[in-house]
Amino acid sequence: MNSYISHWRLALTAGAHSAYHIRRIVRSLLIEWELAELSEAAELGVTELVANVVRHVPDRRCVVVLLRLPGGIRVEVGDDHPQLPLMASELSLESEGGRGLALLDAVVDKWGVGRRSGGGKTVWFECAGSPLPETPGRG
């Protein structure tokens, strides 16, 4: 594992093809971190969160963060829009969207939403994988 890269961050204005490019980066990092088994869930999760930015955030600006944790990974997508996402249970049966977070809930180990200081929110998820190898002098 490349111990120099334990996180990745990208600030962008999301567009129609952003999720495709971000998925490729996520997949590459997971392979580098020897966590390829998390790729399917992480790619689906980041696709959903970036799609939500494209659909619901007026200026489409966001920050995507991927962190290597001792027990797996954490992905965060933050934006400056104050509206929090709604779960499918909070939507009407006629709603055309809003099922993505239920799908996210089904494929990741945990997820949540937090308010950002200064406004906006961060939607995050975690996927469990192999623990980081012990490094001499690390405790």
C-alpha cells in the first residue's frame, strides 16, 4: 500500500459526467489501498451523492473527499446548499426521485448527514474493509 496517500480531495462544479470520472478515481485509489472489494459499494455511493449535487444544489459546487480509515474508507460529499436530503420514507409514492439514499443505505456500512459550519451540509458514508497493516512506531 502506498502510505503517502491516505486521502483524496476534489473541489468541483459537478456536471453530467462528473460521477463517471470520480468513480474511476475512487476505483484506482481502492486498488492502490488493496481494498478493491469495496469498489462496487463505494462507486455506487459516490455516484448517488454526486448525482444529488447535480440535481439539488443550484450552483452544483461540491467537495468530494475519500479517506482511508483503519477499518475501511469514508467518502464525504459536501456542498453549501442548506437543504438536507430526504429519505424515501419521507417522500410521496408519486415522487420520481429520492430512492437513492435507500439504495446507499443498502450497500454501505453506515452513512449520515452533518451540517457544515458556515452553511451547507456534508453527506458521508463508510464501507468496512481490511484494517491498515501495523507500522513499526505507530501506536
